Amino acid sequence: MTQIKFGTDGWRGVIADEVTYENVRKVAHAIARYVVRAEKPGAEILVGFDTRFGSEKFAQVVAETVSAAGSPVSLASDACPTPALSLLVRLRGAAGGIQITASHNPFRWNGMKFKASYGSSASPAIVAQIETELAKVLRDGVPPLPPRKDLIRSLDVRTPYLETLAGLVDWDRIRAAKFRFLIDPMHGAGRGLLSELFRRNAIECEEIRGTRDPLFGGVNPEPIEPHVEALRLALRKGHFDAGFAFDGDADRIGAMDSDGTFITPHQIFSILLWHLAGTRKLTGDVAKTFSTTKMIDKIAGHFGRKVWETPIGFKYICDRMLESDILLGGEESGGIGTKLYLPERDATVNALLLAEVMAWHGKRLGELVAMLHREFGEHHYGRVDLVVTDAQKKKALSHFTGAKFTRLLDWPITRREDLDGLKMYLGDIGWVMVRASGTEHMLRIYSETTRPETTRRVLDEASAVVKRLHQA
């Protein structure tokens, strides 16, 4: 039997290998059992899907399985972003939402995310309860009950989503700035949404890669380099002031300056915190995951805000946003949420806020980053993903934690932190971190230092250490 394992944000796997109709039924039935026992018995469950291969068919299987368990279901009429489904869960007082998506994973993958009744990632406590129910389903199977088609109805996600987002930013400022924006949904579920909002408000924009393509044009639908090269080429050719890219289910954002310079998620997070806490003077603290830039700490300290650091995974950020007054919460991968909206990451919301920052200050994104570097010091971040086996992951982590590993290149390791993975501080130049992926056969190496070339050296050397261990 194929193992079904929840990672930092739901379950995902390779289509036809792990993600099959049979396994989708099992996970959907486990979620339905959880909802009946612990959430809102009798309340509806929303079901959405992205643009991946088979997503709408998997969504139909979910709807039928949930209805067979006696719960009413509202099934999205078209592909939609995961955060749009999260919003409707909250607006409609639903028991939860199930989104068919594999987020930023390669095209061969698909999966499911569960969104809790508060409109965001299921908390670790909720995930644990779903996993308990799933263990029972894997043991006993799914009851052979027929679907209750009378309990399934169609759901328009797009209209209420756009209506809500329209009230988040200062459209007069954005319109007056006369910036031109390029939008790249990467063939994913965010297509046509930000462009619709801009056009309704007379903001000049164009969209590329806006058609449905289950192969995602041959790249991973992850808005980071090198997958955003199409955005860079179109940005330069069309002389736009900024470009925004979304991942496959449009909850993670990437951005580019007018000259094609990639603006990292850490820089986006920093720009938004500086704007919301400083310019707009909104109250609240900050939550960030363990792998996120230290610039956030400096900006938060400047405005007298506390920083809460969490393990990797937006579900931990969401937990903190539900428990504390958090203005902005974010992670290294481009998922950022604000209390202006939901305790949920949303690429379209963050693109709107970036457009507002640019308009408010009359600066392009690169100018905003340069301003932050002048005020808070330079922070240059990088990440390398190494394909490894589970045994190789374990060997590498054991080596880096060992007492004999005291230096990396020119720098002594002055301290270690192990909140989620292992972070090693390199003198006063920055840090390097090693962490095993929870959903893929990957060992991720992260680094942040005061110079881009130093970050590159650190990443190259840490990667070389791992490769030498594999050859030993």
C-alpha cells in the first residue's frame, strides 16, 4: 500500500503513483470523518482545484466522497487559487476547504490541502487529528456508500474573491503613479485575477503564461529563479515597471524589478513590513519561519515590534497569527499573510500591496531594496536543493551537528540553532542552514550573508561537503 503522509501543508505525491482516485478517496474520507467529529457537523465543505493534470476530476472524487459521508459540498465551478478557497471557507462559515493542488511542485505531482474553518492552513493539532482518522481509513477502507449528488452544488469562487481584494489597497495612489505591471501566473490558478483587478481600476498591465498548461511550459510553477526567466524577458521587452509571478495555486509570490532583477521573497517580506508598520503605521508584531532573513528582525526592532520565529511551514505562522496580534507573517518560499486579510498567504494580495508601496513612495522595487540595505545593512540570501536519499539526509545532518564540524571555509561556527533543521552562524558574516524537506527527497541548504558572492561561496562549500559525504 502506498504511504500517505502529510507534510508542512497537506498531502502531495506523483500522479498515478501516489495520487490516485483510491488514495484521494481515502484522504477525503478521513477529512470528512474529522469534520463530523471535531468541527461543524452538518456544515458544508468547500472543494476547489488548480490547473494541474486531473485536478478537476480529483476534486469531483473528493466532492462525491465527502457527500457520501453525509456532508454538504460546494464544488468550485472553475480552477481557483488556494487562498480564494480559504477566503470563502471563512466568508461562508464552512467547516473547512479541500483544495486539489501540489502547489509549486513539478507537473507530475498533485495532492490535497485542507483549509480549516478560520480560512487558512490546518494547524498542527488539526493535522494530527486528520492523520489519526486517516490511519483508521487506511486500516478499514472507505465504506462503499454511493455519493449524495443532492448534497453537491456549484460554487463561484472568483466573484467574492475579487470583491474582497478590491478593498485592500489605495487604488487612487496606484492609479496616480502610472506604473505599468506585468503579471505571470505561470499557467496556474492565479490566471486572470490580478489583471482583472488592475483593469477595473485603470491600471496598465499585461499577463503572460495565463493559459492553462498542465505541463507549466516545461518549468516548475515556482516563482523563483530559474523558473521566472519568461517573466524577465517579457519585462525587459515591454518596459514594465515591475513584474509579479505566482506559483501553481497562487499562494506564493515572486517579483522582479523593471531591469529584470529578481526580488527575493525575503526582500518582498521586508518591503511589506517596512510599509505596513512604518508608512501605514499599522499595529501588530511579526511572525517568520526559521529560514527567513534576519532583515525582518532589524525592521521589526526599528518599529518596536516583536518577532515570533516558527518552524518551517505556513501552518505554524497561521497558528501564531490566530494566537497573537500579528501584522505580517511570512516564510522563505514567498508565502506571506497579513491581518488586513486572512491568516493565510496569498500571492495576489501581496502583489497588490507591493504595487501600493511603489505608488506610495514613487519608487521601483529595486530602489526600495537599496533603501532597506542602506538603512538596515545588506542581506543576501540563497538556497540550494540537493536530491538525496533518506539515508544521505540523515548522514549529512549528523555530520553538520557533530562536534568536529567547527568551520566552513574562512569562518568559525560560533553557534547553532535547531528549531527546524540546523542553522549555523558563521562569525559575524551571516549563517548557513541545512534542512531535510518534509515532502520531497531533498536536502535544502540556505545561507544569508552580507555579500552576494559570500553567500554563493557558502552555499557551494556546504553543497560540496554533502556531496563528499555521499562519495565516502
